[in-house]
Amino acid sequence: MKGDGQVWAEEIQCRGNESQINSCPTPPSQNQPCSHGNDVGLVCSGYTESRLAGGPDICSGRVELKYLGTWWTVCDACWDSRASDVLCWQLGCGTAVAVPGQTWFGNGSGPISHDVFDCHGNETRLSQCAVSSWSRAAFSRGQEARVICSGSVVSTLDGTVQLAGESECGGPVEVYYQETWSRVGGSWSSREASVACRQLGCGSAVQVYSSSPSGTGASDVCLTGFECSGRESHLVNCSTPHNLTCSSRERVSIVCSNRRSLRLVGGGGRCAGRVEVLHDGSWGTVCDDSWDLEDAQVVCRQLQCGTALSAPLPSFFGPGNGPVWLDEVGCVGNETSLWDCPTAGWGQTDCGHKEDVGVVCSEFKEMRLSEGCSGNLEVFYNGTWGNVCWNGMEEDTATLICQELNCGNTSKVSKTGPRVESAPNWLDHVKCRPHDSTLWQCPSRPWGENNCDKTVAVLNCTAKEDEDIPRSKLSCSSAKNLRSCTNHWPLRVVGGAGGCSGRLEVFHGGSWRSVCGDSWDMMDARVVCRQLGCVLAQGAHGNATFGTGNGALWLTEVNCRGTELHLWDCPHSVHSSCRSQNQAGVTCTGLSSRSSPTAVATKPPVTTPPVTTPHHP
């Protein structure tokens, strides 16, 4: 379709990494005649429009996003209050004041998007948020994301609720009533709390408690008198409240069953680590008394992390802090939430933090290169290291992977055969987009679906010299698109045989560096062998058994327990004194396709269905 108005006659030669078109160079050549018959057009791969549908105005309704001419519905498990704030701001509707439940604004009719929007909340458009295509959320009609913005007539309804704490789904209750936000005083039962949790999109009520008010808050007035049956979708449907002064009553606080009340810490990803629960406003741990794989299954299900591969030994992921909240957990294994399982009661325990439990779930994912910053690209999924197929992988995809692994800002990609014949081919047709910041956001075929046969991807990462980015200063924050990377130290062994023995080297600050042999023992070697994908540690060597190499000594006084997932999880020092001839090395047995980071599974890993990764952004 022809446009109108003035035609831009200068030739534009973008390199592709500019943030806006007026940053693209234009050659000094003479302008060429051009008319509207030569107007250019394009179709972007992302969502092109956003709206709130089904509400009384444009500032409230179901979240719907337009992709290639079709309006998609967004699942509520893929959406949170930060994304709601960004969308409200983008629509010119102020900020998000409520995330209502399933009875609001009807159900959508278009296709369902499982993309997860990871917003910080300060973006001005959804397109600035990281988008992951790896959602594991089950979805059915009625579970669409819904938002009420402050610019909507709905936002003035009495009974709109918010929580004043740091958690989206736990904290002191505030209710909008008679054109003002007020604290809730008096006493609430689980019925009123259930309505508030449902209205917030935070699941069911786990706890109701009273907390002493601090400061003056949103107003000098508190509300009391709410009486609900527990089945209402909104507090406005409960009995009418009345006012009282804030100083005369304590303040009502609630904790809802939303998954943000449960987390795994210290495992290198959200699907592995020490079990921690949020209760009474504080994060605490769970004791190992009676803990087994059935309990771990419930945790993995609640976090949408697949199935439990193992219930590791006590304190496997290190001791936690704060209270030990739960003890004698007795799940059958089919519960939807840890809160549905019998326990000794909140805070009723005689355990110490040395008995804190951990879990490893099938959706725990990692990636590595077989030679540290070069070699075969391999990913860990469902308890097994496997391959990433080549199938014409582009250098932009390989470069993102190198940046994420702290291995440099450019890469060459080629193909080869797998290191382990029995290893699964986990991923195929991986194609990262400019706005992706991690491999797990890049579209691909579902887990295990491939046609690559025995041709897998090989990457060779390098730190591209740049006068503005010295090699010694290379970091993820200097990578394009401000891509974030892991706290990953790429490892390799040099001077041995077979990729499982040699002098240990760690990539840091743009170069390979050696590890001091002081305090080096079999516990340290176990962690390294596991991280390298080798089977078992047979020897821990010092005194430069495999030569001294050319790299400076950097890591010293490593003191692993032997159970850590990664070397960087172990206590250590850097830049301490060490004799240059005293360099650490390892001897491990050969490669294994099933090399669980934990190696302590109580039962064989359970095979889970592959995750279907949509090809739309």
C-alpha cells in the first residue's frame, strides 16, 4: 500500500544492532529519486499490539496481544503485577491496581500464548521486557491474565484489594473504600482471606495473622466488618465494612498459596536447590525429618518444574537462614501444594539448619561447552546431559550462548558428532532472536524432538578485541542488548587424556587461569568431575602433575564438601599467594550421558513429556 507525505530519499545502511533507525549510517552518495511506488514495509516477529479486552473501558479486561494479525490470550501463570504495571503504562492507563480472578471480563476466544513476560516494572512498553517461550504452565479457559488499571472506572469500585508487603501474594491487606486506600483492622477468617487471595490472582489463603501497624500508611482509617462466605470473587460482594481509627486495632495480614511463597535456593536455577517457604513475612527452611521423594514431587509440581528427580541429602545445598518453618512433612505425592500436606505445624520443630532439605526437579536446566569456552554445546535436562543439534545454527545464536557463559562476545559455529553416543539430542532448530537474553528464551523444537541424527553444534567463543571494551574488562553487562549471564566459571582440563583428566583451568576476566593446589582434595575433584560430565573422581592432584601452563594462578584455598553442583558454589579465595608450581589437577573416569549434578537421586529419574516451545515470540 502506498503511503503519502514526504519520501526519505537517503540510502540507509543499518548493521542490525542499532537501537533506532536514525542511528544507522547513510552513505555520502547523492540522493536517488524515489516515489511512493517504492515504499518499503516490514512485518515484525514480536507482538505488535496490546489491549485489555472484555472490560467496560480500555483500561481493564483480559490481557490480549496481537501477533501476525491474530489476537492471542495470555495465561495468568505467565503474567505478574510487574507486567501489569508496564501494560497499564503503555496503554496510558496509569498503574495496575488489581489482578482480578476468573469471573471477571469473561473468557477469550483466540489462541493461547504461553510466553512468560519477565518485566522489571520500570519499562514503558511490553516489548522492552524479556520474553521466554519455555512456559511449563498448564492452561485452560478461564485462566487468562486479567488486569484493572488505575485509569479504569472499575478501579474506583469499593473492595479493590492490594498487599502492602514486599511479596505480591503476602503481606498487610489494604482495601479501596470510599475513594481511599485503607488498612484492614479487626479480625479476618480464612474465608475473607480466601476472597482477597482469589481477587489478587494469588491462589488460596494459607495464613491469616495480625501485625502491629507501623507509620500512618495510606490513611488514618482502618476498615473492619468484612464478612464473606469464602466463595465470592471480590470483596465488594461481601458485607459492607465500616471505619475505625488505625490506632485502635491491629492490622490484618495474609499469605496466599501463590508459587512465590515457595522457592529453591542455591542450586544454580529456580528448579533445584534448598527448599525455602515464605511464612509470616519471613523466608525459612524445611527440616529433613520424614522428607522423601513424594514430598519433593509436590514441591516440583507447585513450582511448575516438572517431576522430582531426587530429594538430596540434608544440607546438600548448604544451610539456610531464618526460621525452620516446617518439619515432619508427610505428602502422599499427588497434592497440588506443599500447604496441602500434613506437617508438625508452622515453626514446630527441633531441627537446625544442618538438616535443611533440598530438591532437584526435571525442569532444572544448565548448558556448557565441552572444552570450557569451546567444543560441543550440551544442555542438562531431566537429569541427563544431552546435545544441541547443529541444523544450520546461526552465529547470532552461538554468540548469545558465549555471552551467557561468560566466554566472550563472539562465536564461530560448526558441526561434529556427539561426544557420547548414548546421549540424547535434547534441542534442535534453536534460533535466538535479537531481544532474547538467554538460551532458554530462544524458540526451538520441543525437548527431544529432532532430525539432526549425529550432527551436533560446536562453538568456539572468543573475546573480540574492542578499544571501548578491553579484554580484561569483558563482562556480560558489556554484551549487546545488555544480556545477563550466569555466575558461571567455564572449566576445562588440559594436559591429560580424553577430556576427563588434566590440569584444571578456569576462564575469568577474558583468559584461562590456573587453580592452586593448596587444600585441593578429592572433595574438590568430585565437584569438578561432575561439572565436566565425567563419571567419578579418581584422583586430586597438586604440584603441577599435568604441567604449569601459561595462565596466572587465580583460584586458591578451594574447600568443597563434594556435593556442590558447581565449583563456584565451594568456599574459595582469589588472588591469594600460591607457589606457581603448585597447580591443581583431576583424574576422572570417562564421560557419561547421564551425569546428574546431584548424583544422589533416591529413585531413577522420571521421564517427563517434552516441553513444547512455541515458535512465536
